[in-house]
Amino acid sequence: MPRLGGALLLSGIYDLMPLQYSFLQPLIGLTDQEMTLFSPLILRHDAPGNVIVAFGARETTPFKDQAADLVRHLGEQGTPATAHMLRDADHMTAVRDLGVAGSEAAALLIRTLVAS
């Protein structure tokens, strides 16, 4: 089975614990078990290639902090990871721009695919 050569993570929530105490909790009903099972900052990873953790410059502080925390967490596990701040992007435009030719996000995606 072929293995991935790298990954592009974009504007993610990598620690779900804060959501348990947010206004969203009544809607999502996140349990302690789910938080543990689905929070990348808690899990062990065995990524075969470089991981780019991208986020928009106009993101809120928690998105920026969690991106930095994930890069550090992956590095501690021996996975090469880098953070990349997308200029003039936020949580929604960063995702949209993946499909916009010539955008910074699309260039990162292409770079990740070519490296794979």
C-alpha cells in the first residue's frame, strides 16, 4: 500500500478540550473520550513525510497557537513539520484559496502533492 509523502494541514483545531467549555458544547456534545480520541495534540503520529501546518494571518490566536503547538508536538515525535502563515487569509478564505490558481494556499497544496 502506498504511503503518503507529506501532508498539508490547514486552519485546524488540534486540541478539542477548549471546545468542551465553549458555547459550542451544547451543540456538539463532545465527551471526554472523544476529546482524547480525536485531539491530534494528544495522539502519537507516524507521518512518513514533511507536514505543513498552515493558518491564516487573520486567524484568531487559538488557531495560531494550536498550529505552533502541533508543529512542536510532531517534531518531538520525529516528524518533520513546519508552520506556514498564509498572508491576508482567515479560516474561511484559506480553505477557499486551495482552489484558487496562483494563491498562496494553492501553491502550498501543489508543493505538498509534488513532494508526495
